[in-house]
Amino acid sequence: MTSSTSAGTTLALSSAMPGALDAAGYGALTYTVIGGVESISAFGPQSAVNTFQPLAGGQQKHKGPVNYGSLQLPIAVDKADAGQTLLRVFANPDNSAQATFRVTLPNGDQRYFRGRVFGSPETVGSATNVLMMTATVEIVTRPIAVSAGGTGIPANALSLDGTDAMILSLDGTDAGILVLGTV
């Protein structure tokens, strides 16, 4: 697997809810690309750290609840952009509906998830700045990765020598690995 830049990545949203939270359900929706997105912050499952400190012994750490992350999206304001208009609808403080998001990477791989937009305040800046807004999206479902070939890549997938592999067991026993195909 080789590295690449993020140039060409797009972010799109849909007001529709997928029939299922899987590759087929998300892929069946129609999306509107959000223009002017400068960058997309890191996102994905992150477990909280629960700690316990016994009087005798070292601190114990356990995985707590999962947070799927949030996006801070710097966007160059374009009032004529349909994606930005739809994003602002979801950012309205009176709108608590979830939107469906799709990130398309330069190689065609996609990431899908549902989220709520908690705001999109604008920044005027100085005379040499572009008028920007920063949208905050709180992700409420596990992001689903789909390869450019349309194969769903489970969130617990590993990459072993250029293949996608899924861990079949995480219960402390020997984990089986299913090879899904080459990337």
C-alpha cells in the first residue's frame, strides 16, 4: 500500500436516512457535495479510558463508552453552493435531525456515517482572509469504510500485506481472520 495526499477528497451529505447502516444502505442514497471544504479532521471510534486505582497495586485501565468523533470543517463560504446550503439547514439551532455524510478519498474509497451539525459560525478575519465558516459535526454512528470496488470494509478490519482482513473473534480466544480481497 502506498501513501497519497488528501487532494481531491470530497465531503457530501444527504438528508435521507439509509435503509441499513451498511455499504449498500449508504450507497443507495443521493448526496450533495459540500464545496469549499479546506480540510477534514480525524474521526472514528475512540473509547473512553475508565480508570480504577486500588489502594494496593497499579492503576487499572478499561475501555469505556465509544465516541465516534466529531468533525471541525473549515469551509470557504459560498452562498450559491448547494452542499453548504444543506449543511446550514442542519446547523440551524432548531434542527436536531441527523444528516448522512460521505467522505470520498482520492482513490475512490468512501467513509459513511450519520451525524448532527451543531453549528457553522462564520469568520470574517482580515482584509487578506477568505470568508470562512467552521461547521461542527458530531458523528453518531460507527463510520463505515467502503473500498473503491464497493466492498464494505468492517471497522475492525486489518491490512495485512495489501489485503483487507477482518478479525472474527475478539473474545480473548485465538482470533480467526477472513481475507476479503486485495486492495
